[in-house]
Amino acid sequence: MKSAAFKVVIILVAGLALGACRGGSPVYNVNSANMATPADATLDKVAYAIKRAGISKGWQMVETGPGAIEGRLNLRTHVAVVTITFDTKLFSIAYKDSSNLKYDGSTIHKNYNSWVQNLERAILQQTAMM
């Protein structure tokens, strides 16, 4: 009887271990988040605040057009690339590309989501201080 219980425990532990190694987390995107910008905010001022926010978190920020910035984060062998679109009141952050983050079309390494959430918080802080 003890042998059967031991086998069940081993199978459960192995199953949990394999489950923990499987896939990543759903990709985190920010969709039309409100910014607490002043009434006199301009697209240029918002762009500057967003670039400053990204740089403060280690992202390389390149303005790709009016209301659009590409953010790139290089950490060791990992690369995350996002597109940030914005106006004077709203912004979005969308996955664009990655390297060594196990992206499979819908899930990605859990650290990616933390990096994007940190960027989101920094943008909210910087735009509120404009």
C-alpha cells in the first residue's frame, strides 16, 4: 500500500514540475490607457515624457512618427521591442518583436510582462508631471 501511495506522489510532483516548465504568460499589452496630462499638453511634450519614462527604465526610445515611439529593451541575451502609440490623453503599448523570450504568438516569458508594466507605470508618472 505504501508503494502505491509513493508512486502517486511521485507522479503528482513530476506533473507539477513539468507544468511549471511549460509555456509562458499571455503577452501584456496596454490599450488606450488614460494619462493625467495637463490641458495644454502637446504631442511633442507627451512624446518627450514617454521617451524620458522609457529611458529611465533602460529602454531605447526612438520616435517613429507623430504619436508613435518604438521602445527596445536589451537585457543580457534578451530583447523586447514594443510600439507605443499616443495622443495627448491616451497611450497604448503593443508587442512588436522579441528575441530569446520564447514568444509563441500568444505567450511570452513572464519577465517581458514585468518590463512592460514597469514602462507603463513610468509613462503614467512622467506624463502626470508635465
